[in-house]
Amino acid sequence: MLERETQMSLMDQALKANVQFAKRYDPKLGGRPEPKIAIVTCMDPRLSDLEAILGLKTADMDVIRTGGPAVTEDVLGELVVSTRVLGSKEIMLLNHTGCGFTTFTDKELNEKVARETGDATPVPMRLFAFKDPEENTRAQIEKVRSHPWIPKDVPVRGFIFDVHTGRMQEVESR
Amino acid sequence: MVSASVDHIRRRVLLATVAMGASGVFPLAAQSASKGTSADATHLLIDQALKANEQFAKRYDPKLGGRPEPKIAIVTCVDPRLSDLEAILGLKTADMDVIRTGGPAVTEDVLGELVVSTRVLGSKEIMLLNHTDCGFTTFTDKALNEKVARETGDATPVPMRLFAFKDPEENTRAQIEKVRSHPWIPKDVPVRGFVFDVHTGRIQEVNSG
């Protein structure tokens, strides 16, 4: 019994659970969203419950999630759309301590996976390893702030969430 | 009767106090200064979040800080309607690595993140969760590039990738193909695609092409 359940893929479980979710679904939730803030954070599960961590409404937040988070050209494009098309008026860059992307280097992991798969064609793949969240945050603020298409009246601020205390701390830009 | 009305007054006093605390000024002053609109509206959400987080941290269970053991990597859109995955999918927050991009677009960045999620962090499945009525279907990259270049008077970022697309189903099929064919995504990791209907709450599987 238990074995069967654990063997069932999470995606199949999700399909089943979603049938029940849809029965209680309020179609009003389907209206076009009016996000007020764009948040860039890590894909790490510990950063998922932003409503609790930040006390903000889910409906108010566009949430971009990448490894780290890395603020890449992709993310800049998404921030341009969030502020200029979708309506966000603030940008929060939310980093965190204890990130899984600090446990390797891109070079090592490229070598390891090339070896394991016997296929080196993707090398060098960007895998978004980094070391210091504070330094990362400062570079992100600078990168977003200096992009000519991010509206000048949109505040861009960076924070680090401490996964051990639940506290977030602002990082001052240089 | 008496105690009910005392309660009532207490509640009103409490509400007034809360209003004062939230606006940082006396309610009357706030009203005259902002011509009846909520003084709160002028506060940044970022500042509100910093304050709310202090309370959150007081109740925080440090056990939540342990290294996560994600079982599934989910790629979905930045759209707020896709935020409550625990409810939509009935899965535990702790089990999900969640990558969120515009659309979602499955770019080289996302492929790298999926490689890390499956090969370093431990995810055993990949779900590509698209949705209907996406804000990224309301423009084209070309038109928006031209518009923003005009508005800002700065065309140096052109052509910027802004991730506009038209059809979520077609998008999903291309994503499955793209992820499945990448040599570094483990062969034993299922890669499946779905479209969430924002009007019904239902997710529907998309069969790969």
C-alpha cells in the first residue's frame, strides 16, 4: 500500500489533486493580474512561501525564480515586461543564505556531468554557481539599476533571507 | 448586552490604533493630507514587507532552514496566478524546486537550472507548467522593443528577448522536446508538460508532439 503510493509519480499525484482543487476554484481568480511588485528569488523551496515571509498578497507579486537567484539577461527582459507591460512599481531582489548553488563551481560540475554522461557537447554550460550572497546582491542591484529600460522611478532593492532565522536583511548598494 | 457593546467599543479602538500604527500618523491627519485615500498606498510594498518579516521571523521554525530535498522541478510563469502551487498541485512546498520565467520560457538558463536541480539537488521529475491567458501573449518582442526604445529614447538594448509567445499548447510541446533532448537531463527523469486554465483551475496534460 505505502510502497505503491511512494512509487506513484508526483506529477500523477498532482493531476489527481488538481481535480479536487478545480472543484473549489473561484473563476474570479482567473482575471488579469495587476502585480505591484516584481520579486526575483531562488528556486529553492525555502523561498516559496513569499506570502508568509514578506506578508504581501500573492496577487500583488510577479515572482521570477532562478538558480541563486542569478539575474541574467533573461531576468532583465522579464523585469522590463513586469514593469512596463504588467504594471509592477517596485523590484525586490531576494537572495538567501545556505544556497545549493554555492556547493559547486560551474567548471567542476561541467566536468563531472560531461564525464557521467559521456557527452561534452554542452560544455561550457552556465550552471549559476556563486559564493557570496551579499556580493551577489550588490552586483544584481547595480545590474538592474543600470539597465536603460528599467524605469527610473521604480525602486530596486536587494535583500538576503537567512534560512536559519527567517529574517531578511537589506543589502546596501555600493 | 453590556459586555457586547464594550467589546464593540474595544474593537473600534483597536481598529483606530491599527490604522494609526499602519500609517504612522494620526488617522485625521492622514485623511486630510491624502484627501481620503489610504496613507498606506504611498508606502512601498518593500518597506511593508520588511516590517512584516520581523513578525514572521519571531514565529520562524529554524528547522525549516535545513538543506532542502526537492523531489520535483517545476517550471512555471512569473504570473501571480501560478504562485500557490501547493494548492494547485496538492504537493508539499518542501518537495518542489520552482523555476519561474516569463511564459514560462524554457531558455538555456532554465536548462542549466534543471541540470542542477536533477543532478545536484536531487529532483526526480520535471514538470513544465504553462497557463492560459498569459500576459506574455499580449505583445510581440518586436513591437515592445520598438515601444520601449521610443519611450526611453535608448535603443541600445534592441533586440532584447522579452519572451512573447502566442499558443501555450504549442509552447509546451516545444518545451518538452527541448528539455527531453538535452543530453544532460537524466534519461530516467520524466519530463511532462501541462497547461493550467486560469478560468477553471484545471491542469491539462499536453502530449509531446
